[in-house]
Amino acid sequence: MTIEQSVALAPAARAIQLIGTDLTEKSLKLHLDGLSGVDAVGLEARAAGLATRSIKTTSKAWALDTIIRLIDLTTLEGADTPGKVQSLVAKAMNPDPSDPTTPRVAAVCVYGDMVADAVAALGSAHAAGGPTGINVAAVATAFPSGRASLAVKLADTRDAVAAGADEIDMVIDRGAFLSGRYGVVFEQIVAVKEACRRDDGSMAHLKVILETGELNTYDNVRKASWLAILAGADFIKTSTGKVQPAATLPVTLLMLQVVNDWNRLTGEKIGVKPAGGIRSSKDAIRYLVTVAETVGEEWLHPHLFRFGASSLLNDVLLQRQKLKTGHYSGPDYVTID
Amino acid sequence: MSFLEYAPAPESKSILHLKKDYGLFIDGDFRDGHGTPFTTISPADESPIARIANANTADVDTAVAAARRAYDKTWSRMSGADRGKYLFRIARLVQERSRELAVAESLDNGKPIKESRDVDVPLVAAWFFYYAGWADKLDHAGLGPSPRALGVAAQVIPWNFPLLMLAWKIAPALAAGNTVVLKPAETTPLSALVFAEILQQADLPAGVVNIITGAGDTGSALVNHPDVDKVAFTGSTAVGRAIARSTAGTGKKITLELGGKAANIVFDDAPMDQAIEGIVNGIFFNQGHVCCAGSRLLVQENIHDEVIDRLKQRLSTLRMGDPLDKNTDIGAINSKAQLERIRALSEVGEQEGATRWSADCEIPAKGFWFAPTIFTNVETSHRIAREEIFGPVLSVLTFRTPAEAIAKANNTPYGLSAGIWSDKGSRILGVADRLKAGVVWANTFNRFDPASPFGGYKESGYGREGGRHGLGAYLQSGWSDALPASRSPRPSRAIRPSTKAKPAEKAVRAASKGAAS
């Protein structure tokens, strides 16, 4: 099967450059099957080793602030309302009313139909992809299952972009991936990337969710990471948060290793977003350590690393207050959103 | 500020109740030695830690006599189940006092606290737990019904894993019913002396374990003592050879765990990121002060450049410095003498034409330090490819085919360990079968477990430690004696005629020696 239209699409440029212009299901499969395997025991041992780093005093203070700057504050509930989104945005803009030096989060992440509400609530604080303010990220492509036709997925994406989303979090077709139809997965990512294009030619940032909990093996995670990058992902993201296990440290480490390999090969920097299940500051700090020691500190910026989380922020705020005052307050001293 | 310059996170020394002076631990008590005391220092900053007694030959006699008495009167009469109780108690106390032991170890040895805390001390406890379970099951040790202990074991251990080597020696010896005189290395006596306090806390009968400190002459007096039945030594091949020579014909049973120059073989289908970790762990774990270290990297030629490139990137993230800082990856070299040896051999490597690369580490002003170093363009004839450096220095060689990898891996006078990295199970099994090494790791390196026997081929020594085999090294068959050892302790050697062993017993010993060599 030839992936015909993708040859013409700009987002597939990476794949063409690496694999060649005769991009076929077969050439794609050959490339992915040629990737080095992953030894699960060794990967998990390395992640466990990184998790033993002891981050104290000034390093901890910096880490806590950095975590806040890297958070995509998320609400992805069937029960989401404009009011809930407004509350989330208020929290994103002013995480700790008792301390104005608290940084803002990177983005709010909502369902596509809530994008307009988020944009309105942000008002002038909307970064719209700029260097200051808060971005609006939307999950799209029949999130979280991804079980819809390509046409529906593209419409979902275009809707969100048109409503003002700066970032699109798409899901890959895990069914296609697991049945070996890498070309289908590739084509869909390429097409969604194209749907991220705005009328003025600029593009919304594309995060590709692999849903690692459904891919099951580390070898699969590595292949899917490569596939997503080749197809044009700006970010690779672990999970929807709707499937267990969601983000784990070994999976994130593995994705960072792929990103590192890509950087060595091309000089291009791809972002990574672990999402789901990261609830404590202690956990989040382990991710920062893993990023810094795997790809380098320059990845600890919102354009290259994000946490997809909802409850993490309040734990970080509690820890931040503890570091400043020397004692723990309690859950009633941080605001719920 | 740079996040990677993590703020200092030192483990507190206050948990360690250091004494100014440590005596010899003989017959259940600390007592003065009759040699000139010496000072043990921290290799990280050369500061003195404590004054340590020095055992002369008279002290060695006293210690061996105490061990003999304890063997005759107490330990050999005790049931296996009761011996096991003591070992379980020791294991639990090691766990309870693990932080203190880890601090003592890192302070005296220079190894990073994360290694002493996460590897050494947990393994020490594991070793005692494992052999505690064996104490009442000796019938299943593979030597037939009612095997007997050997008697008094003289044990001399090295400085690279002071407490772990102590556990490897003492746990099986006691489980099998022997009593022990152990000499820790001159530069690292501290953790063994803290362990002696644990023995007191555990109420271990006096004399069952005696710990005497001193230098090489103390060790020599101990292993050559006529009333010793078993000699167990871990250390250099040169000293091992001297011990083998001096104990030959004495009837002493002997176990030697000596040097190594292990090949770590990386095939082109290896899981790359994990292989890099494995190479790092293989040679830079414990500053390369590991007899089974993967000091010869054999990498398939077609991935050589990529492996070296990735290795350099990874080594650049290693953190060298204060061994007590929880984020330190590479600690101090244990002694000035060892540092000089590493330096000298590295210079030889350069003179022989190999290419040297060292990680860009800030070397502390005081103490003994050596940056992680790799040599490429190493040929099999180079000294750095043949001699044990015992430091953070990796020699990289290439191969083209599995057959060449096996030939090069085996082309060494040593044979302690080897590593294989490949995603292909059949290749791992096929290559492992043909490697002449006591331990072969597949897709991992430097992993230890008390249930797994450990030991070498060729100049890496003989005998096995760990597992059932390690137990057998402290037992003899019960067939040669009508009565089991637990009810019939052998008379003390001191009151025996000069032939020492009964003829039947001697024959058994000779046979077992023959089988071992």
C-alpha cells in the first residue's frame, strides 16, 4: 500500500527525509522493526535509579516552580460546563492567591467544545502560542478512544482550532497500530497535523497521544514514538488519563530516549508530555530529574515538556508553601478549581 | 542556575556512633592489639576516622584459640535450628542498623552512599537471611546425610565491598557450623567493627566470630595458623597464589576469589539504551573496584562509533564527589596506592597507543579521585586489555562475529564473569555456553543474589561462594565419621599429634581437593 497523499504533505517531510520519497507501508514497517529493542528490566531499573535522586532546598524550590510552569491544567469530564472551565482557568491564572509570585501554568486542557469558553475566560491572559500567558489545549480526534472515521477526527480537530485552540492533543489509532497497520496510524497523524493549520497558515501545536497503557510493551511504545515523530508530532504524549496504567516513569524515560535519539539524528527537538497519574510533587520532581539527565535541562521549558495533570498543582502549591513558611498547611489552604 | 547542579543532599554522619579507638574483637569483646595501631582515613578527604588496633601473631593465636574453643564447646554442639536463629537475628539487626552501616561503609571506603545504602547493605542482610535458612537443612547441601563443619575458618577479605564480603564469608561459615576469625582489609576496617557490635547485640556466643584488624602480615599469620581448618580469601591473584602455595599440603580447605578482566560483549542487536546503562554499571559501579567488573568492552564493530558516542554522553551526566551525598554516582578511589596503580596503568594505555577519553569531572582538591575514563583503539595485546586495573577505566575492543567475540572474551588468564547484550535469546544462550567465566550476565551486569553461586575459572580462583555451592565450601561429608558433628566435636588441633588429621579424614580432604582443581 502506498501512502500516496502523504508524500505531498509538508508534515511528512521528516519521514521522507529519513526513509525516502517512496514512503510505503513496507518501508515504514522496515524502519520501525529495525529500531533497537527495549529491555524492560533494564529500563525500569534505570527509571528507579533516577527516582532516587534527592532534590533539596534551592533545587527543590526551583523544581516546584518549574513544575507549575510545565503543567497543562486539565479537565476532561463528561460533566464539564462553561462554569467548570471558568473555574479551571481562574486557577490556572492565579494558582495561589496567597502568593502572587507563584508562576502560572503552561496551558489549560479541555474538550474541543469547551475551547471557546476557555479562550473567553482567559481573555488577555490567553497566550495564543505566544511567549507569555496561558495556552488553550484541546483534546481531539474522538478522544479518548480514537474510534471514529478520519473525516470525523479531522472535523473534530478543525473545530477546536477554529475555536481558538493553540494546541491539539490527538490520540493515535491503537487498533491500527496493534494490527500492524502503521501506515494508517501515520497517515492519520499527517492528516490531523494538516488540520491544525489555521487560515493564516500558522499551525496549532500537535501533541500525539500514544496511550501507552494500551500499547502494552515498551517495544511498541518506542515504535509508536518514532511513528508519531516521523509523521510530524511536535510533542509525544503518554496517555489520555482514561486508561490504566497512564504515565509511568519508565515509559516517559523511554519516550525521552527516543526524543534524544531524534535530536542526535536531526538536531530537531521534540516535546514530551506524561499525562495521568502524576499527583504528587515528589513524583513530578522525579520526572524533572529524568528529563534533565536524559535529554538535558533545556527540555525543562513549556515548549518541550509538559505535565498533563489536574490534582498535581495543589500538591505542588502545598509543598511550595511548606518550603516558604517551614510548616505544612492543609488542603484547605489551597483552592479547588 | 542549573537544575543539574543539585543542591547538596548529604546523609548525616550523626547516626554513626564513632569511637576514637577500635580494638580487636576477640572472644566476644573488644580488646587492645599488640601491634602498632593504625589510623583509618576517609579516602574522600584524607581525614582520619578512627584509630584501629593492629593484631600481631600473638593476637592471631588468641583469636584462633577463641574460635577453636567456641567451636568445640558451643557452636558445633548447637542444633542447626538454633544457629539459624542467631543468623536471622543478625540479618534483622543489619536491616535495623542499615543506615549506620551504609554511612560507615561510605565514609571508610569512599563508595557513594546510594550504593552502600541500596546495594551493599541490603545484600548483606539478604546473605544472612539466605544462609540462616540453610542452617537446619544441611542434609540437603549435596554432601549426603549429616555433613560436618570444618572447624575454624580463617577469612581474609578485600576493601572494595568490606561489609558485603564479610557477609559472603561469615554467613555460610556459621550456617554450616564453623567458627570464624576474619580479617578485614587494612584500609576498610570500620564497617566490620560496627558489625562486631551487632554480633554483641545479637548475643552471639563469644568466640564464634572474631574480627581482627591489621595489614598483610596479620592476614598471613592468620591463614598460615596451624589450627585453622579452612581458608577463604578474596583479593588479588598475587596474594591468592601465595596463600595457595603456603597452605598446600596442610590439609586446609581453601576458597579463593581473585581478580578478573571480564568481557562485556555488546552485539549489534542489543537493546541500545539499556546496554549503555549496563556498560556504565559494569565498569563504573563502585569506581570500578569490582573483581567481576566489565572492564573489557567487546563491541560489535558496526555499532562501535554509536556506542562510544552514547557512552560519552551518558558518562558526562555522572556525578563525582562527596560519597555521603545521596546524589553522588562516583565516589573516591579507596587508597592512594590504588589511585597510583590506576594512574600508572592508564599511562601505559596511552603509551601503547590507545586513545584516552575522560569525563569532564571536577576533581576535589583533597582525597583520591579518578575521573571515569574510556580507552578506545585498544588491542588485545595491550596491557590495559589484559591486566586488572581495578578502577573506573574501560578498555574498548571490537569484534566482527560471535565466534570472534567468544575467542576474545576467553583470551585472558582470568575467568570470573562476563556479560552479553543481545535481544536474541538463542544467541545469548549459545554464547554464554562457550564463555569460560564463572558468572555470565545477560542484558544486565553486576547483579548479585545470595542464592546464586559466584566464583571464577583459571586465575580468578577456585571454589564458589553463594548458594548451595557456597555452603558446601564450609562442609565435609559426614560419611568419614560415624557421628554427626553436632554431637561429636573434633578435638582441638592443639592437643592433636602433629599429623593433625585422622587418616580417613585426610583421604577425604585429598579427594575433595583433587575434585576442586
